[in-house]
Amino acid sequence: MKTFLAFLILITSFSSSAYEPSYSQRRTMANYYNYSEYNKMAKLLKEGYDPNDIIESPLVPMSEEFRYIHGMSSSKVDYDIEEEVLEVLNLLIEKGAYLEASTKSGEFPVYLASTGKKLKILHKAGADIFRKFIDKEGVVLRAREYVRSAEGLDYMYEQGLKPDCDYIHKKFSEIENKWYKHHYGVGYKERCR
């Protein structure tokens, strides 16, 4: 009962700390996002901006239900602003952004994670890094097929991903070889003939 009560208090604190943004506030946040003004996004989030708000931007149709957690997971960042992007991603998580939220096309934060750092942040916050992606046509991709960085694939192996000869990520063949040798003593070319 105490655990349930603690959980209820936690959920209530997340939902009560965020405010419903006005149209003007939504436009302001979207402009900050569009123009990579991440420090200003962070300020609004700290003030209570809804971490689950859908991005209202000409770059992303509203019907797609693309949220800021999706955008910050996927953004291709310049190295000089990477820390700002990670700060906003961490703030979204801290403020209660839904880590498993899917867009209308089925994309979710882990699927969109553009770097290994982002994948680790999402996983440590509770996101399922082995979740399958199912596109609009019903095509299923396993996590190893959609991971977007060598560091991300390496992290997935560290977390229990098993080598699978049915799918070798050729783009990250060095990582595949490392883990095949770890599990089987030989590289994937020798193991998966």
C-alpha cells in the first residue's frame, strides 16, 4: 500500500508541475526549437512548460504528434551545442516526458536516438531500448536494425543484446565483430557462414 501511495504521489507531482501552454507559449517554444535556442527551451521547461506537448511547427505536421522528446532524441546536433541538447533532453525526462510516446508513423524516442549518449540517457530513465519499430505498412524492425550509432549498438550489446546471424549491422561491423568474438570466440563472418 505504501508503494502504491508513493507511486500515486509521484505521478500527481509530475502532472501538477506542468502547465497547459497557451497558443502564444506554444509558438514561442516551437520557435526556440526551430532555431536551436535550446537554453531558452530549458528555461521554459524549468518554469513548468508541458514536457509532453506536441511540437507546433511548419517543419512538423501537428497530425504526426511529434513531441519535443522525439525532436531532442533525434536532432542532429553540432558538437558546440551538444551539451545544450542533452540538457533539454534530460529536463524533458525529469519533468515527466513520456519515454515510449509514439508518433503517428510509429517512431519513438529510442528509435530516433541519434547518438549513443542519447540512447543511454533514455534507457537509464526507463525507456525500452529493445522495443521493436513497426512502420505504417507493418514492417517490423528489431532494435539492432534501427540503431543509429556504433556507440548505441555497443551499448545494446552491453545491456544483453545477443548476436544474431540473421541480421548483421554492416555499418557497424567492428562492433558486431567485437561481440561475436566475445560470445563465440570468432568474428561474425566466421560464425555466420
